[in-house]
Amino acid sequence: MSTRSTAAVARSARAERVLTGGAGVLAMLLGAGALVLGSGWLGAGRAARPVLDPMIRDWLLAHRPWVLGVGIALGLLVLVLGLRWVVRSLRPETRPDLRLDGFGRSRVMITSSAFAEAVRADAAGVDGVSRAHARLVGSVERPALRLSLWLAEGTDVRAVWQQLDETVLSRARACLGVETLPTAVRLELDSARRQRVR
């Protein structure tokens, strides 16, 4: 899978992974340092000493107003960054409305729901597809498409895939005026309709 097509599969969690990984590495280093210090590898008397060296403690107490100010500022910065991280993680995924042509008042726009509905109707007309669902995701600069298809029993998947690529996706790319449109296609076997016994 190319890096561009990952936008179609799911929202990128790169920032969350980097922050979580960084916090984990920092916690692991602090834990390893405490283990080395507590085991006495740095000297038998070092483990019994206070965490802060007396000279550092005296300096911090001598500059108490500055230390408190810097500590409060760092705490607020961490709080703001944490809240921003939470808001970004919980924010709904964007569904971009796309400009097809023109600028200003003369521009022609297509909403993400209208585009998705057109693709869905197009995909539902493919032989062997009983139901379809489409969603346009990503950004205005990098739109991506998610397509879910439910296939009737006995459908030739290769024929569905070929028709999907040659008609549905090529029309979608032509409509947007792009050469590539990252697309994630999910295929499912539709449940057979129940027949009444008479």
C-alpha cells in the first residue's frame, strides 16, 4: 500500500504515535535511571542520598520565585498541548467539499455527500453488487475515497473489481480532474435473503 492510499484507509495517527512513543521512551529512560541508581551501580551511598543534590536544592530555594514561575509556565504548556492532543484525537474526520472549477462567486463546488452519493449509485450499478456505501475523506488538497461493497452470492470478484476500476473510479477521477484518487475498497459477501416457507 502506498503512503498516499493510507489516507483512504483511516485517519492518520502519526502525531498520536509519535507523542505516545516519546512519552513511553522518556518514562522508560527515567525508570531505567531509577533502577540503576537504586541498585547501587553508581555507588553504594548514592542510593541513600536525596533525589536532588543539596547544592541544586539550595540553588532552587534561593531562586524560588523564578523557579515557581518557570514551573507554572511549563505546567500550563503541557496542559495546553495535552488538551490540544485530546481535541485533535476526538475531532470527527473531515469530509471535504471540493471546488471543481472557477474562483470567487463563479466557482463550482461539489459537496462531499453529493460526490459520495454519486459514487455509491455508480458502484451499486456494477454487476454482482447488491449494496454500496461511499465516503469522501481527507482534505481539499488530498481527497480520498472509502468504498464498501456488498456482493451477491456467486459473484465473480475479479469482474467486479475490473468494472469498478474501469467505470466507477475512472469517472470519479475524471469528475475531480485528478489522475489519482486514493481509494480503499472493502468487499463483503451480502447475507442471503430469507425465504418464507409456505
